[in-house]
Amino acid sequence: MAIARELYPSEDDLPYEEEILRNPFSLRLWWRYLVARTSSPFKKRAVIYERALKALPGSYKLWYAYLRERLELVRNLPITHSQYETLDNTFERALVTMHKMPRIWIMYLQTLIVQKLVTRTRRTFDRALCALPVTQHDRIWEPYLIFVSQKGIPIETSLRVYRRYLKYDPSHIEEFIEFLVNSERWQEASERLAGVLNDDQFFSIKGKTKHRLWLELCELLTKHATEVSGLNVDAIIRGGIRKFTDEVGRLWTSLADYYIRRKLPEKARDVFEEGMMTVVTVRDFSVIFDAYSQGDVELSMGKFEKKILKGFWLHDDNDVDLRLARLEHLMDRRPELANSVLLRQNPHNVEQWHRRVKLFEGNPTRQILTYTEAVRTVDPMKAVGKPHTLWVAFAKLYESHKDLANARVIFDKAVQVNYKAVDHLASIWCEWAEMELRHKNFKGALDLMRRATAVPSVEVKRRVAADGYEPVQMKLHKSLKLWTFYVDLEESLGTLESTRAVYESILDIRIATPQIIINYAMLLEEHKYFEDAFRVYERGVKIFKYPHVKEIWVTYLSKFVKRYGKTKLERARELFENAVETAPGECVKPLYLQYAKLEEDYGLAKRAMKVYDQATKAVPASEKLSMYEIYIARAAEMFGVPKTREIYEQAIQSGLPDKDVITMCMKYAELEKSLGEVDRARAVYLYASTFADPRIVPDFWNQWHEFEVQHGNEDTFREMLRIKRSIVSSFSQTHFILPELLMQKDEVSLDAIEKAGVPADEMAALERQLAPVDNDVLAKDKARTVGFVSAGVESQSDAGKRNVNQEEIELPEESDDDEEDVEKVEIAQKDVPSAVFGGLAKKRDDPEKAEDGEEVKGADAPLGALERMKRRKKD
């Protein structure tokens, strides 16, 4: 074939042509030639490529570049163009030497797929798989599977390709199953999916669990029941039901749906019934019930419509009525079926059994059958609730139908059951006895109680000990509930002797309560056995401790005092003494008040005061104030108001809380004021002021203020105000340390003052206001104790040594609102003692000797420079 003239080399190509002639097998020279002719027409470049490939047929670089340019050439051409055939030929020539290059195969395969050459493409894929090593097959299989999954590819071809692929990589079976489902190959899809589920070594590359795969298989089998054969669908789904308990309802519904699609409606109903009778959760039951009711409606209406079309529909009323009756019966059974689900969750749930019996109200036979099943099923040791109530309700059912014989049989069986608690068994005995009472069988009720409270014999105890397990029947004779019921029966139906015998039995087996003691004693009192009743009280107070014995003591003492009064006063006193000795502080107050009332009514007034005095010491601190108020009121009534002074003083100094001390002092001051003792009242106010912060207890200071206005003078009023300021200062968080610190120490550093909370700019004012005192005054203040003092101002020989509060900070007159009407008082000035200055005074007097370490002694010591200057000025 002749080559066109324009394809020959030009003068510009001569340098490259000469180099190639010298070395035609150099890839570098051919590549440089191609790069230099990048802008040349493809035909000319194709000639160069062909020449180069003829010289170097094994060059991947040349073949790849040549094929890429040919692909670009046909990109926008129709697939019927002749260039595609040329391209395919070029690929075939390239594969002669490049058959081990997967990239060349992929380019060729993609080109064939674009050309829609199905057979040639499939064969080329097969050639590629045969030519390439197995390590590179995955690069071919990916486009191969995409190719066979396209529409238009014969399904058999696709299936064969997928089966071959699974031999190469079995882990991608899920993709094959999806392809089968999409291709509507239900039989093979279900078989493959079942095989996956039976393979314990299978691992889903798509992250699907066995549970999800089971559901997919069930859905596949049920929706295409007629297309799938050869698999035991019933066994497969039931296996899933046993294995996956969280989707039981859905699986039962799938199984029923499978039979519905297989045109087996009766079998489907059996499956629905079985599912509702086996599920254990309400959610699964709801799923099955809803599907059952909906499916039954569809079956009925579908059958009805078919018969209308086939024949005269009036002849099919019975069939439709039967189906609607089934549906109605199903709806009526829903509460019962739901209750059965709850009982399957826990067959020992007593409350659910009671609800089940109520469902059959009006049907005694079903109720009896339900109770029979309940008492057989419920284990008392595992029961949730009270299992004895089932037996009681069972017996009452027979009683309500006038069948006492069977009711007694039920009770007799019930008392033989081993319950978890003794009270359950005791309740059955009590219910049995109450049934006998309702039917006027009083003797039978008493006989039942005697039988129930009988102590087991030695032989029975020995046999139980040999078994190693003690039933509740062995503990029944100590049931307080049973004995309480028994004693009530004896009081109502028996004699006094029989009732006393029951009470004595209760006391002997040591199960009595304080209320039983009181009831027993009251029973004896009603029959005039007073001493026996008091002996019962005595036994009660010996058996019980506080706080249980409190009611027994109060009842015993009140009954004894009411019975004997003053005839047995010493015995009553002895009882009260014993009562208050054993009683704790929080329970002793009513006993002391009762004791004092006895002395007031039948004894001596002094003894009553002594009792009140003992009570104030015995009661807890929270009740001391109220006890002292009662004590003072009774003392004032019996001995007069002056007698209460000692009690007030005793109360104030008895250790009451501060707020109670203030209250007592205020009452004491009111008493003294009413008696005209103004100075004593003022002394009480003065004593109480040490406990009363004016910011917290303003009532006290208002009362003192009114007292001074009515009974005081200018000096006492001023003294009250001074004390109030002093108390405010002492309670202040800022200044309550500083004055004492300044008086007791010679020097106070600036850091210590700042730590005390006083700013530096207030130091000068504090120094001016604090009057220094000598050591004698300080010693007297320290030795002084708080007590009742006279409200007047004591006169002293030295006006500068008044007995005032040394910690007080004097404030300007105009800064106090309470002294606006009081005239100004001149404050005496005092020299600062030399002891305050310490060593500074020595340096001041004789700086020279102070420097040399010499001591300055007595009045003969030389004067300091400052003192000499002062004397010169005076002279």
C-alpha cells in the first residue's frame, strides 16, 4: 500500500531520522521524535508510531501512548464508524506482546463494552482472565460483573459468570444473592441464602448480621412461596423463632403468610394461634394478633367475593357468618390471650391470675378451672404478690355459691401449703374462721383457732428437724396476727377464764405487744379484777423497754391513781419513782407532770415542788424552758410570787440556751418590777444584756428601754446606752479582738492591726479613744466574775478609776442617735502610763545610758533631753 506524499519525512524531520537510522532500537530517540511532532496530524504521528512499534514491539510506553491517541480519535465518533474496527485491530496487535499488561486489557474491554459487542466482549474477558496471573484477576472481575449485570445480557450468561466469580472469591456471595433477587431467580436465591445461614464460618462483607439474613430469607420464602420449592420453609422459620427471640412476632407472621400464599388458610390460622399461645412479650403478641385479625378479614371478604362472582350469593350467608363469627370470637378472646402472654412471662404473678379470673366473671366453671390452674402453677417461694390470696379467693368463690363443703376443702388444702411468710398462713386461718363466723358456726371458728395456735408436738418437731427444712406450719403458733384474732374471738364468744388463758398464752410465748398488755388489763378491770390488772401492767413494764413501754406506764399510773387516790400514796410514789428512773429524757416530762399532780392532789406541796425541781433537771434542754414555766406557775399559785425568785435564779443559771435565758430574764425582771424592786429588775436586765445582741434580740433592749423611761433617771439611762454600745462592740466581728489586744500587749504591729480588720487611717482615732489603764485595774477586771450587780453607779475615790468597761470605744456624742437629748458629758483625761511605752520610755529619759545598756532606776535617774526642755519652758 502506497503512503501519501505528505506523510513522508520533511526537512525538519531529517535530524531525528538520521539519529534513528544510526540507532533504530532506542526508545528515547523515538519518544523525542514523537514529542517534537506533537502538533502534527494524527496520520503522520501514526506512521511514526507504527515504525517505532515495528522496531520496538515490546515497548509498553509506546503501545499505551498509541492506544490512548487512537481512543481520543474515536471518542466522538459513532460506534459504527470504521475507526472502531481499526482501533480493535490495534488492540489485538498490541495484546500479542502486551498480553500480561492488565491496563491494556481493561482499555480494550471498555472499548468493546462501548461498542455493545456482547459475545466478543465476553470472550475477551475470558481471554484476559486466561492471560493474566490470578493475582490481577480482581482488576478484570470488577468490570466483568458490571458488564454481565447490564440489561440485555442473557440471564444464563450472567449466572454462569457469577458462579465462576464465586469460585474465585466466595466471600462475595451476597452480591450474587442480590443479583438473583433482582433477576427474580427466587429458587436459587433462597437456596444460596439458606446455605449462607448454615455456614458457621461465613462473614458478611456488607456488615449484615445472621439475624438480618434470617429475616431476608423468611421474607423471600413467604412472599414467593409458590416459586420456591425443595426447602422446608416451616422448619427454617421455626428455627429462626427459636434462635432469634427479639423478632418472634414477625417470624410467626411470616410463617402464617407463607401458608396463606400457599392457599392453606386453615394452616395459617393454626400458625397464628400457636404464635399467640407461645410468645412471651406483649409487643410480639400485638404483631401476631393484628396480622391474624387483618388476615382473617381478608380471607373472609376474599372468599365472599369469589362466591358472589361464581354463584348466587344468598346461598353463602352461612359461610360468611361463620367467618365473621370467628373474627368476633377472636376479638373477644384478646384480653384472655394478652393475659396469657403476661402469665407466660412470669407464671408466679399472683395479680395476673386474679385478673384472669375476673375475665371469666359470670362463668363459674371457667373461674374454678382458672383457680385450680393458678394454685397448681404458682410456687409460693417464687410468687410475686401474696399467693395465699388465690386460695382465699378460690374458697370464697365456692362460698358465694353456697357450697361450704368445698370451701372448707379448699381452706384445708390451703393451710397445708408451705408459704414464704408465716403471715400468709395465718391469714388463711383467719379467713377460714371468718367464713365460719359469717355462717353462725361460732364453735367451729373457735375450734379452728385452737387448732391453728396449737404448739407442734415433739414428734413432729423431731421429724421436721430430720428433714432439715422447717415449714411455716412449725412457726404458726407464734403468729401475733393469729393470736390477736383468737383473743378477739374469745372476748366475743368465750368466757373470762378462756380469754385469760389466751392472754396468758400470748405472754408465755413472748409475742405480746404493749397494746395487748393494755387490752388484757382493761379486760380485767371491766370484770373488777383490779389487782390482777395491775399485775399485768407490772409484767408489761418489765417486758418492754422505751419507747414502747411509755403508753403502759402512763396508763398504769393513771389507772392506779384513779383507783386508790391517797389510800396507797406511798405505793404510788414508788411506782412514779420507778417510772421516772427508767424513762429517757425525751419521755420523762409527762411522767413528772403526772407525779407532781399526784402530790398536789393527795400529797404535800413541798413534795410537788421537789418533783417539779427534779423534772427541770431531767428533761432535755429543748424542754427546760417550758418545764420551768410550769414550775414557776405552780409555785406562784401555791406559795406566792416571792417564792418564784429562787426558781428564776435557778433557771437562769441552770445552763439554758442563750435565747431561753433572755426570755427567763425578761420574765424575772417583769416580776421584780411588779413587786416594786426596781434595782433588782435593773440588775436582771444588766445580767441578761451579756447574752443579747441588739441586732438579733431587739425586744429585750426595747423592754429595758421602756423600763428605764418609766423607772430610771438620766444616769441609769446613760448607763443602759453605754452597755448597749459595749455589747454591740463585743458582738462585732471587726473590733471584738482589737481592744483587748491593745490593752494586754505593749506594742501592736501594723500587720496585726490590718489582720484584725481595722484600716490604717483609723489608728489615730482608736489611740485617742482608748484610755490606758494601769495593771491594777486590769487585774481587777480580769478577776471580776459576771453576776448580779447593782444598777447604780458606784462612787470611787478617783474619778479616773470608775468601774467601766475598759474595752469600750468612746464615740462622739453627736454620732449616737439615742443620746440626742442627753447633755454632753466631759470625759476625764489621763496620762498614758509609762508601762505602755516599755523600753521607749527608758530611751526617752536617758538615751545615752539606754545605748550603753545601763538601767535607769528610781527618781534619781538623770532626766532625758525632752524632759529637760519641758522644764526649761516652765521655768
